[in-house]
Amino acid sequence: MLSQVRYASFQRGAEAGWGVVRGSVLHRLDGHGGLPVGLKDLLARLADGFEPDLAGAATLPLDGLTLLPPIPDPAKILCVANNFHEEGKPAPDYPLVFTRYPDSLVGHGTPIRMPAVSDSFDYEGEVALVIGKAGHRIPHDRALDHIAGYACFNDGSVRDWQKHSSQFTPGKTFFQSGSFGPWMVVRRAMPDLSAATLTTRVNGVVKQQIALSRMIFDPAWLIAYVSTFTPLAPGDIIATGTPGGFGATRRPPEFLRPGDRVEVKVTALGTLANSVVEDHDPRREFFRKE
């Protein structure tokens, strides 16, 4: 039985670190016993099954910490759209892939920001793959070996900016518009991700729910595909896509508003929860088109 499953990054005042979460405490391991200062530098070893020794590590209560994204500084965040078999939706031959920037994400418990320049702020519950071992042109049958772990992901999207052109980038990278966490669960603790279920709630009401077995392009396929055009490095993130039920798919549309609470839950991974606040911008009307 695995004793160390959940790895989290945190901030406490001016300090930042990482550790193993057990129950309501975090065993702080950054720099402990020769371990690296950043969790990203341990991912390759975690992918191979390494478990650090917790003996002598300081313990910190979780409720006194600000949880950061499990990997606060990924070099690449690659996101996938149209990745679930759903009634009435034809399966694409290839995934739609776009990027996010690291500063577009916050951790569990930190509010996500609804841009003042839009009234179309949306949620997308997903599962994120955390790359542990570097690779380029990774064979499909070895792709899972490159995963360090999995985490919940909210691909917060600004729909009108997403549709300003054929490129998704503006609507997917607003500052602190999405979230990632609360921790990373190591891959070997979830040998069959397809057995899990993804559920997204807004203010306690289920809006999205799907079995991960309904993915069109599974994690191994995505890693083989993505690594064909870009080398992957430890700490890179692949967000695997969201099912229907997000706000823009509803009639009438149901977009997020300040004070709302979004929860993304994945079986065995935990629940990522964030409230919504408005990110004020005096230029609110400048970019609007009648």
C-alpha cells in the first residue's frame, strides 16, 4: 500500500514550499534530507516510484497554508478540447490543442478572477496530467511512464474573448482565471484513471459529470501526440479536456458571477474549490463591440 500519495505546493507568508499531505496536515519536505527546494525537481523520481522519508519533517496544518498549484512554475501548459464521447457530438480525428500561461492559474481555495471586460466567464472541470520524466517523440506504449501524477483542473474561460478570432489564446489566459490542485496524486496510486468520474459543481449544483472512460484521446495517446511536436519536461501540464455542461452549452447560458463557488471533483483525486471575484478594470467598455 502506498504511504505517500498527495503532493502539494504551498505558501505561508513570505515562505513557499512543498510536502506530502496526510489528513489535515502537510509534512514539509522542501530542502528536507537533501530533497529539492521545488517539487518539480523531484517529479522524475516520483514517476519511477520514489517515496521520500518523512522522518523528522516539520508538520504544518493545512488550514494555515495557502495552497498553490501543485506545480507553480510549469514551462508548458497544454490544454485539450473536444475530448469526450458524448451524444450528438462527432469524435474528431485529432484533439484541439491550445495553451495557457502559468500566471493564469491559482491553487485550491484562492479566488479565481472574473474579468471586468467580459460577462461570459465560464468553468470547465478537467483532469490534468503532470509530466514527471522528460521525453520527445515518446512511444505510446511507454507514455504512461512519463506521468508523475494527476490533479483536478478548472480551465476557466472567458468565452467572448475566446471567440474574438479563431485562436483561443485570449480567452484562456486571463490572469488567475483558472485553477489547479489541490494537490497532485501520484500516478501509481491510480493505475486506471479511466475508472474515475469527473464532477463539476457550481454553488453545490452538479453541472458536469462524466466517466473518464469516455475520453476520446486517453493520457497515453495525448502524451505520444503532444511530444511529437514539442519535447515534454518535468512539471509540464496537459489538461485533458472537459465534457458538456459548462455554462456556454446551457440554454440560456449560465456564466459565473462574483460570489459563485466552483468545485471540480475527480474520484480519488479530491476536490478543487474556488470562489469567484471580479477583477476590476477601468477600461471595461474599451474593447466592447456593439
